[in-house]
Amino acid sequence: MCIKPNYWPIITCIIIVILLGYGLTQDPRVLPSALEAKPAPKFELTDLFSEKHKISNSIFKEHYTLVNIWASWCTPCRVEHNFLTKLKKVQPKLQWLGINYKDDVEMARTYLSTLGNPYDYAVADEDGTFGMAWGIYGTPETFLIDKKGRVLHRHAGVINEKIWKKEFAQYIR
Amino acid sequence: MIPELGLLSLVIALMFSILSASVPCWPLRYRSDALSIKPWLYAQTAFVLLAYALLTALFITSDFTVLYVAENSSRLLPWYYRMTAVWGAHEGSILLWVTILSLWILVFTARKTVWEGEPKEKMLSVLSFVQAGFLAFIIFTSNPFLRYFESKLPDGQDLNPLLQDPGFLIHPPILYTGYVGFAIAFAVAFVALLTQTFNQQWARALRIWTQVAWAFLTLGIMLGSWWAYRELGWGGFWFWDPVENASFMPWLTGTALLHSLVVSEKRGQFYSWSLLLALITFSLSLLGTFLVRSGVLTSVHAFASDPARGIYILAFLSIIVFTSLSLFAAQSGSFSKPIQFEMVSKETALLSNNLILFVLMSTVLLGTLYPLMMQMLNWGKLSVGAPYFNAIFAPMMAIALALMTFGARASWREDSFKSLCAKVKIEFALALLACILLAVTTSLHSMAFMVGVGLSVLLIASSLWQLKLAGRGFPRILPMVLAHIGVAVTALGIIVNMSLNHEADVAMSLNDVIQIGPYQAKFVDVRNRTESNFDTLTGTFQILDSRGKLITSLEPEKRYYRLRRQLMTDAAIYTTPFRDIYIALGNELSDGRYGVRLYDKPFIRWIWTGCLLMVLGIMVSLYNRSEKHVY
């Protein structure tokens, strides 16, 4: 196929415009997690309510686990908390791990005792090393871990009914 | 009342620009021969300027019932930032774009050119069409005069702290003047293709308009780089950020256009190239405007994303680009001429120059759009950064530097490789000497480094020698010499800086001394202070020479802007011709020490000095031409 060189600029531009048009339909802020479909990074953190007790990856065996990263200083987390409490009631098979991120332990404990504690396991990541290993860049973030300890999905931001149905529900049958 | 007047002004300006755009397109029997659209263009400019002035007035008086003012200003902001906060976010900056386009149109309308009469009316029609498109965009999607009466906040949200810096006062207007100025070249090329008219006289006139726009664009990019260096706290000068690339691409093709027009003016050749480059450069300007505001690419530079605005600009961009490039596809055939030069000649050098710059522009374009393409084809998310761009730019710049040396010395039409080599043999020896000296005095023996430095020195030496050879004819080639030396100086600055810069990231307590470059930095004081709209932690560092004598004191700050609750690093810099010492203050650590970043940046000022030389070259060229009357 022999196209006259005069036509190459316009053809290239048509291709670029199509590409940009596609780009407009995407949300540039959505960033998929690099961990998806990979085993969750190994961790060992202290229980929020009992300093001697340590919690690690071993809890992932035999259960689907919801790992929720939150903080008492995080206002959106407070908004999400209501939904999480409701979700806890309708999802009995799901195990919950709450990671208190870069927070003051006392304030975290007060937060949970006043607002309610949906977490089966609550731990504290005070310096953020857990966050770094899991690729967290803000709160709240939620991971769904399967029975073999692999990351199924990650959502960055507040979870509500719609997002749960769209992104998480499909994994739990 | 004033905001409403502002919006009304814009609407009136839009009406005039629609008139100016459409009337020249009507067949002659529907309009009077004597009807000139010039008064409408003057009116259009006046009303846009009025709207801009009114918005500025709203900022100065801190009228927070206007949403845009409330989001970007505060009563505590110093007056010079209040005046310039007008272009601090999307709505105001696009109004600035339109205002600058109005001013360009004003100058183009008023000036006597070679295109007077029919061609000029058509060109003004094209320019008015662009103007109308942007005015409609502002009125319908980005109105800066929107009111918001429900706010109960006592003050505005303050200008983004990253923008509260002198660089912000000058970089956007100057950059836009360059960016937008290529619209003139676009209009000329469009009409040239439409009426199948282009000759050496047109090329000469077009060259001057392009030179002015290019000079402003060069200056604007340089200011952006300088500002980022001072402002961002870690001394980088270029990040291959999508928005930076968006300004760099028109610069690359603009440079090619300038050179192509030289051949068009002097030899009557390369008409198709010149016209295509003129169309593409402005199209890239529009593409840049799109990328920054549509949310398609994330960038530290980008304005808030809004798909509705993105769709509008993309549609507008498509109309302009498709129309002009289709016209090119259909009509440029009439400009092709038989080749009148040999393999080794100045023409070939300039043709290669066009090709190289085109390839560089395509490289940047590909790198910028690649992440988007990957996503579209579902190949995952990827970011393209410095490693890709540097890998391609380095070898091509080396080729370009060599070409510049030989091309400038080559004869028109016919030359030979042997005679070219003979011409540059002294400079070549000099460059080789410089390389050897460098290899001996510094610890760097990388081939790439030496080749880069050697070629830059070769270009400088060759240009200077050419100046000497020109004797009394030197004013004529002085612009070229200055600009080429400017490129070499910038290249040299980049190469040396990237190879020899040094960073120290340490924890310091008071009275600690650390070696940085050939100096010693002593941490002597740290204190808190409160200013109008920010609180600051200021550290004092004494710079001592190798014998312990005090040279200067540097005071880096860590600022907390209260209204936006934003933390900012304000680095302190000690500048000398051959290096900068750059200090940024970090946080106080748990043991009472402070995190401090010290940088030794050799040759960094050369990068921007080179750009200034390029602009100086243009100024000399315009001065040379100022004796002639019409362009």
C-alpha cells in the first residue's frame, strides 16, 4: 500500500486524536496494585489491645480476609466505618484484619471502643513499614486476601455498597 | 457587578471574533469590497483585555464572592501574588492564553506586512476562528467569573504555595507568548496552502514572526526550568513531565521551522517542510494545552481534570488539526520542486536538521503518550521517565551538535567532505585538547562524557572562528553564532552537571561542618518565624572556603502555609559561574538533629545562560532587520 507522504501527517494525527479520546474515558488516578494475584507480603505486628500478642500471615489460612488500613486521624475512614460495621454483619464467613496506620495507639483504641470494632484482628503499624511493603499510599485502603494468602484485590479509598458489589463481592462465593 | 461585566466583555469579544472569522469566507458579492475586518479585531482585543483587567481587579480587591478568586487568593497574600494569582488555576490561565492571543492578533492586524489585502484578511479569519473557539470554551466550560455567595469562610483558600515564588510571576506569561505566537505562523501557512501561494518574500516575513514566538518560547521554557530548580527542593532542572514535554515539542519543531525558513527564504526550497512545520508547531501548542487540562495524563503540573473540558478541547484541536493537515495533504503537492543541491551541502545539513528535530519531537510525543497507549491496549500501567528520554536524546544531540558545526560552515548547493574537514581542523584540534584536559583533570573517563564535551567545545570554537572569518560581514552571522553557541553552552551545562553533580543527605546538629564541593558548610543557627500567610523554620548555614574563610551565609527554610495547610521546602542557593551550592532543610529528627540535603551542582547556570544566548541571537537578528521596513 503506497500512501503519498503528504498524507502521513493527517493519518498520524487521526491516530493520536483517537488515542486521546480514549484517554478521556479513563480516570488517571486509578492505580492498580502491583500485588494483585501475588502472595501477600509477610508481616508480623503487635495486637492493638495486647502488647504481648503478635499477629502475622498465619491468620490468612482457611479464611478470606479483608485487610483494612485505617487511622483515627483519617476523616474518610470514619465515613467508611459505618459501612464496614454493616458489612461485618452480612458477611459472617469473612475474617477482618484492621491495620492502624501511622497513628497513636491510645487514640486508635479510643476510636474503636467509641465507634465499634468490626475487626477480628486489630494491629498497629506505627512507623509505616507495613504500609511500605504493601504499597499503600493513603488511607483508607482495603485488600481482599484469599485462603492461600494471595492478594485478590485492592481498593484505594472509601468503600461503600456500590464499590463492594462491583469490586469485591465476586471473589466471595 | 464587575464579574458580570467581565463575562459580558467575553461574550462581546466572542461575537466580534465570530464575525471576523466568518465574513472573509463569504463570497465577494455578498460583502462590500471596502469592508475591512480590522475594526472588529481591535474591538475583540479591547474586550478581551477588559475582561482580563476586570478579573485582575477582582483579585486585587479580594472579591471572594467570585469562586475562582476565593479558591486562589487570600487577603494575606502580598499584592504582587494577588495580581498574578489570576493565572494560578485553569480558568484564569486559559483567559491569559486568550488575552495573549488577542495581543498577538492586535500586533499582526496593526503591522504593515507583505500579506496586506486578501491574504491578510484570510489569515485574520483563521486567527479569529482560533480565538472564537477558545472564547467559547471559556464562556461555556471555564468561566472565571462564576459567583459563589454561600461561602462562610472568612478568607480565600490562598494561592497554591508552590506558586508563591518569583518564577511564577514571569514564567506563564512569557511561555504563553511563545506558545500562542506560533498561531501566526499557523495562519500564514494555512492561507499559503489554501491560496497555493508561497515564495521567498513570504518566507522571509514568516521567519521574523516565528523568530519572536520562538524566542519567547525558549525564554519561557528556560524560566520554567530555573523556577523548578529553585522551588522543588532537590535541584532538578528537567523532569520529562508530560507538561514540560508539551512545551518542548513545539520548541523542537519551532526550531526546525526557523531553519527550514532560512532555506525557503534564501534558496526558495523546502516550502513543503516549512508549511508543514508551521502547521504542526501550533498543533503541538494546542495539544499541550489539551494535555494540561483534560486529565488524560497525571502530572505535578496539570490543572484539575475535568472530562467535559477535555472533550471540548480535543474536539476543537481535532477540527483545527484535521482541517489544516488535510489541506496540507491536498495542496502541498504544488510546492514540490526539483532538488537543486548536492549530497554534501548546507541544504543537506539543514534537511538533516529538520529530520533530527522531527525525530526528537516524535520521540518525546511517543514517550508522553505511551502510558496512555499501553492502557488502551490493556498492557497494564506503565510510566515513561528520564531513562527513556535520556537514552534517545543523548546520541541524537551528539549528532545534532556535529551537524551544527559542519552545517554552519558548509556552502550552499555544493561542498565536499574534504573541504569541510579542512575548514574545521583547528577547532577540531582544540576540542580534542579540551577532551584530553578534562580526562586528565577530572576523575571521569566516560566516553559519552568526553564526546559530548568535545562536540560542544567544537561547536563553540567553530562558531567563534566563523565570526572572525566573516570580518565586516559579522553582524549578519552574529545571530546564528550566538544561538549555536547558546546550544553548545546549554549542552555543556547539562553534560557536566549530570556527570559531576554530588549530593549529601545527612543529619546535622548545630556547629556541624560538612564538605560540599570545594567548600565547607557549617550549620550555625535554626529558628522559627511567622510571616503574613506562612510560618517558617529557617536554618542558617555558613559557606566556608578550604581555608575556613567565610564566603556567604545561606538560609534554607521549611514553610508551612496556614490557609492551605501545606508544607513547602524553600532551598537556599549560593551561585558562582562554575557551580551552585544548594541546601534544603529537612525535618527535625527525634534526636534533635536536622535532616539536611546539600548539593554541589557544577555548571548548572550554563544551562540557562545558553538559553539566554539563543534569545540574544534572535534579538540581534531582529535588530539587524529593523532597518528594513515591511515584514
